[in-house]
Amino acid sequence: MTESWVIAPGAAARALRARVEAGFVTNGERAMVMLLADEGDPGEHAVDPGAGGVGDGYVLANGQYDRYPNEDTVPLAEARRLVEHVVRTGDWPPDAPRAADR
């Protein structure tokens, strides 16, 4: 039996906003946005080519703080746009730069 679920784009944006305000998924300026094909898939992540530096303050579910190169994250406004599009269509926007982690 195949399991499926649906979330409205507006609900996804609200959930993302709540996570940001709670201090999760972002360091307050940038976020890592990933799209996985299924459980265990390394997936793909949005990138910001040419973004310099390294951001820190990314809090994982286990309380660990991570650092990522800024080119592997996107500004929050772009993260919201990407999440809303992925939820609405099931795939990246055509103009979204991304890197495969597979």
C-alpha cells in the first residue's frame, strides 16, 4: 500500500515561518533547503552560487549546532519561495540552482 499526504502551500509557509521564529532550520538569515525522493535518499539542496563565507547557528533536532558554507544555503525569502513551490508542484522551480547530494 502506498502512503501519500498533502500539505497546502500556505500551511507549509506558516510551518516554515514558525520553525524560523523558534530558532530552528535557520541561523536567522539563511536556510538549507533540501528535497529528498524518499526516506534514506541523500537528495538535493538549494545553492547560492558565489555566496561567500560560512554561516553558523543552524540548530539540528538533536540540539547540535552546525555550520554550512553560505553557497550551500539560501536567503530566507528564497527558502520560503522554494518550499512553497516544492509543496505546490512536487519539484524545484526551474530557476532554482541546486546541487545533487546523491
